[in-house]
Amino acid sequence: MKILVAPDKFKGSLTSFEACRAITDGLKEASNNAEVLELPMADGGDGFASVLQHYLKTDTIYCDTVDPLGRPIKASYQWDTNNSTAIVEMAVASGLVLLKEPEKDPMKTSAVGTGLIIKHAIGKGAKKIMLGLGGSVTNDGGTGILSALGFQLQNDRGEILQPSGENLLYIRKIIPPAVIPKIIVDIACDVQNVMYGPHGAAYVYAPQKGANKDQVEILDNGLKNLAQVLKEQTGKNVGDIPGTGAAGGIAAGLLPFFDVRMKKGIELIAAVAAIEKKIPEVELVITGEGKIDDQSNEGKVVGYVAALAKKNNIPCIGLCGITDLDERGTGKLGLKKIIALQDGNTSRDEAINNAAALLKEKAGKVLDFL
């Protein structure tokens, strides 16, 4: 039996590569006839660059940059020589994981570090940047990246402002460098939030990054101001474009100056993995992630893979750490069955700590549901 295994990571437990291995081991232990094709997946979050590296055979490039508070660090990106493309994850220089809890403050943080990585890649000859937005701790509307690339932010007195969430409100003019790099920026964006407002970057995401209620309002007003400045200067209205609310408004600041293409991370991964060509050749598809819920259909790996399987009339089973979907929700997602590691016999902590062994065990029982 030919089986395609295409899971996302199980966040906090397993990478998508480790999940593939555990599922494959379980299948082969259960059936000697199982012929398994592994396609590790990712969306625009953690694992985006490493999964692309797996398919594109890219090189890891290290460079000097700064963390979200401007402190010097080393970080890396992936370099695809064949296409002169750099694959950058925001999290490596502008991520939540880089700061201790008391340091998280989107009023002060910026994405300058991500901008410096992009600048390094441009210096290496990059014609395209693939930017994964997951895990950011910033809310600077893309001004950090612009600053790193030579743009200047001015207030109403002509003074140069440092990029940060709190300074968005005071920007009156953005001065481009003498030469703006001619690059394509493919932004892997898995949410549809707009730049500002009740469903925008500040109100939806800034509290997770350390902002209190008053700061959220200031940040939102700052993003509104930035949108107005950009519209006055460039004629481009970025405020209501879906996806510009991701990662603190990163795309909004870049759209007026660069050839920016908003794409879902899973679509970028699916293209290089050629999953659409491979699904019709199998008899069963298994996907999975840490949690399968109503959000799994919104740019997530499980929803995407399940839809492809359904389109080809191939049964698809989802494995996960936890789910809150009932039978109706399972069917709506396009899955024949959801099997969770956490159940009546297994606690959340046990599911997280013993994920590989439990996933192997559950995968061994998948064929019973066909």
C-alpha cells in the first residue's frame, strides 16, 4: 500500500522531520506492505526555512545582525544558489524566543535584525527573498527592515527616528536610499489580518508580545499613522490589505517600495515539495500537527493537505497532539479520522514529552480505520 506522510511540526515536541519518521516507523511496524513517501511540511512559522532547505538543498549562511532590542547576535538564512534566493525566518533575529519574558515590549522592539539579514543576502546577490513571518516579537510596521536597508524615518522636525513600535506615531516622512534594491519579496503569511483596527496587528497580536491595553492602542494608532504617511508619499493604500497585520505589520512597510508578493507558507512549501503531483500516486494520505482545530483550515498544513487528498478522492487521516473537533468538524476539514495523542489515558504533559513514541504507536493503528 502506498502512503503519503505529510505532517507539519508538533510544536514544542517534534519537528516535521521527526513526525514523519515516527509515523513511518509505526506504519512499517504495522504492515510489511506499507510503501511510505515522506514529505515534511510547514507553513510560514517555525520550520519554514529548514523544510525549504530539505527540498531545495540550500546552503546555510551565517551573518552578524542584532536581536529585537538591538543587541549583536549571529543568525543564519538559507541560500539557494540556483535561483539567487535567500530564505529568511523572522524568528531568528526578530523572534519571541530571543527575549526573556520581562524584555518583551513591542513598543521598544524592532525588526532591524531581520533587515540586516536581508541586506546581507542582497549583498550576496539575492534577487528574491522568501520571508517567513512566524514567531515575531515586533510591531514596527516594517520600519525596522526599511531602516536596515537604508531608509530614514523623519518626524515633523526633520529628526531621524529609530524604528520601534512607539515611534510609529511620530513618523512624518520616509526617505528612501539613493538606490532601492531591485528584489522580489515573497512573504509567507498565514493570516488574513489587516494592518490596523480591531482585527489588525496591534489588537490581535501585540498582547502576545508583551503589550498592555494602553500600549495596544498606541501601537494601533502608530500603524494608522504609518499607513497614512505611506499613502501620501507613494499613493499606495496598504492599510486594508489582508495579511499586512501579520508580524506587526511587516508587509505594510515593504509593499510600497518593493515587489512584494503575499503567499501562504504552505503553498510555497507545497510547490517545492511537488505534493500535488505525488498525491494521485498514493492510496492513503496521513497529515498532522500539534493541534487540529477550526483554525486548521486557515492556511495551515493539515487543511491544505486534506483538501488536496479530497480533491483526488484519497482518504486522509490526521494525527495530532490534541484536537477539539467532533465528527462533523473532522469531516468538514476533509479528514476521514483524527487520532490524537492526548486522550483519556494520556495527559497533555505525557503527550508532549513522549510525542515520538506515542505518534509511532498511533500511526500503527491508522490502517485499522480504512
